[in-house]
Amino acid sequence: MTAQTIGLTSVRSSLLAIGVALVTASSAFAEQAKVVSNGDTATLSAYDGSCAVSWVSVSRNTAGSGTDTYMEYSVYDMCVEQYLAYGAGRIANADFKLTKKTAKVHTDFSFDPNFYFYGASGRVDLTWTINPSVSNRYDGTYETKQPDYRARQKGTWEYTAAAVNGTIVGKTIENADGGVGTSKSTSVETWR
């Protein structure tokens, strides 16, 4: 397997996880979420080989008013077509650390009233081990539309591939495809 194939596998896995999330968005209400990212990012997508697809995105936004770190995660069971866990919101800046070789997130949502979650809640402990020989850069706009969902991302992303290990609210993640990098982007999701 070549380095480029590994990078494409990571992108395909990420798109699969995003696709699952898009297909399962609820149409019972109208809601919009906007995330501005101007800093470090880390993502992962994992398929456990049977039914569960896990997805995590961590992004840091540094602006004139300070720095915020935002995290979103999901564990979706394709066999029963429902989320086992979903969470989104701000985390402490110190809970997300990035070096030249690794990125780490260690946080606990159990007692945070400002973090939205559905299903299981608890600790997220993940380590991304960076593979500097595989990288991607993207500059532009990504948009997807469905009858009850729309997502639009605009900006610049630079990612280096990474293998991810750890846990998401009790679910073990081993050798998942991930990426670590920087982003200057705005993402808007709308559910109807």
C-alpha cells in the first residue's frame, strides 16, 4: 500500500463518517450550528468492522478576543440506525495538546452543563500519532445538500495523516484513520 493510498483511505473514512451523520440528521426541528476554526485541528473516523462508526473533530479557534477549543464526537450504530453517543461543545483549551509528533485530547463531559450530549457521556482520551510522509492541503468550499440538511465549509485546511488510539465515552478506538493540522475555516450546518 502506498502513502497516497493511505491518505485517500483516511479521506474516504472521514467522508463515510460524515455521510452517515448527514443521512441520519433529524428533520423534526430547525437548528443551525456554526463553527469558526482558526488554529489546530484533529479528526478521526473509525469503523469497528461490524456496526459502529465513530467520528471525532477537535478544532481550536484563536481570535483577537482569545482562544476557544471546540469538540464534536459521535458513535453511530449502522445495524440499528441510531446514535449510541453524540456530543458537541467547547472544551478546556488545556484538554487539547499538539506537538510535532502527536496530538492528544483528554477531557470529561460527565459534569459539564455547557456541553451538549446525547446517549453515553464521559471521558474522551485519544492520541493521534502523526505520519509526516502523508499530507493533504485544501483551499476552497465544500457543500452538501439534502432535503432536511445542509452543510457548508469554506476555508483552508492542511492535514497530516495520523493513526489514532484511545477511547470515546467507553468505546475503544484502535488504529483509526485520522488527521492533524491547521484550519482557517467556517462551517455551517442546518437541520430542518
